[in-house]
Amino acid sequence: MPLWMIYHPPSAFVEEDTKCAFAKAITEIYSVKLPAFYVNVIFQPIQQTSFYVGGVARPSPHTDTNKPGPDSKKPFIRITIQNIARKIPNDARRDGFLERVDNALKPFIEDAGYDWEYSVAETSRDLWKMQGLVPPMPDTEAEKVWCRVNEAVPFKRETGGLV
């Protein structure tokens, strides 16, 4: 499962349509190879008094005490991404993945004038379950069923590559 945690000021992503479009753009990064329901996106508003970058609240008035550094009036978006269902196997795939992430973020973050940062962690598949089920292995018949029905459904261990 990819899990995206988007930490943002309360003034960002206030419209439901914007959040929905952003979540769909994120899901499209993965849905070629993964069931769409694997992708989780959580928008977490953080008050400026709880969001500090370099010891400076973001956003906050830009003063001489905030220098040197970026304009602290600009809201800051922090994204953490956990990829569990797949590992990135090589540098070329990593670069392609990061480019797809950048393209998905651009209209919602860069074009909106926010500062941002993201990081990606690949975690162990061995400690992951959905609906109490160990997910099928990649490219198995059971995973193809999960893609088609877009939900976790029981399967025979053999069809999920779990023998």
C-alpha cells in the first residue's frame, strides 16, 4: 500500500474538489500496477503554531530574525510517502517514480505557490495486511482479481503466490 500523509496549513486544500483531484492524481501514479484501493491519501491540516521549518513557524510574518532562509510567509507542505506493496528495484525506476510524483504535485503545490518537501520510505511487506488478509504477491492471479474488483477479497494462497 502506498500511504501518503500530506501535512499542510489549514488554508490549503480546503475545497473537497481539490483534495479529490489531488488524491486521484496520486492514485494514478500507482494504479497501472496496483489495485487503486491500495493507495491511501490523508490530508492533515497543521496549525502554524505547530508547524516549524528551521525553527520558524510556517507560515508566519517574514522578519529579519527569520533570515537567512526562505520567505516564511509562504505556506509549507510536508509529505511523507510509505510504499509497502512494491519496492523500487533500480535507479532508473526510482527516477521515473520521483518524476511521476513531481508531476502529480505540481498543479496542487508548486503552481499554488507553496514551499514543499517530500520523502519516500519503502517498508516491509511482511508486516502488512488488508481486511485481515496477507495481500497477494505482485502480478499473481489473486492480485489481478484485487485490481479488477478494487477491494481485498479472499483468495487461495497458491493463486496469490503465498506458498
